Amino acid sequence: MKLVVAIIRPEHRAPILNSINELGGRVVSLSQVRDGGTPVIPGIFRNDHVHTHSLRLRLDIAVNDEQVEKVVKAIGLSPGACHILVQPLDEWLRIASVEQGILATP
């Protein structure tokens, strides 16, 4: 299993979530984050910049190894994708029901 972390623009959430669901990925969590910021206006002092921090959504998606490329491609083809990270997911457990693997995702 892999954990795909995608940082996306909020206005593109619905089509990306639909694509992920159609491919069999399970969205584990969705949270609001701010990006690292972009210097836009130099300040008065040297190395002093004003940064804009845009609101983004972070999707944590659990997928089987065979589906990773399809899910990454579906997210990457969306105009709202900003960053995609893929991490190994050694084990996933749901404590309440003792389910393991992809069955343990909400």
C-alpha cells in the first residue's frame, strides 16, 4: 500500500475526489493547509519580503500499489493540483474494528 498526499486548490476538490473514488482510492483525510508562500513585494529592508499564503486542501489517500500511477495521473491532470507526494504505507489499522489494509480506511 501507498499513501498519496495531494495538495490541491479548494475549487477543484469535487472533480479530483470523484476521479479518486472511481479508481478505487480511499480518501483517509482532507484538511485545510496554507502553501509556503510566494514573495511578491520586496520590503524596505534587505531580505524582507511580503509573502502570500494561499489556502489549499491536503488529501491523504490510501491506495494499493497497483493503483498508485492511475491515482497520481488523475490528480496530476487536474488543473487544481499543486503538489503530489507518494509514501510507503507499511500498515494501516482501524483500532475500533481491528481491520487492516485498505479495508481499514474510512
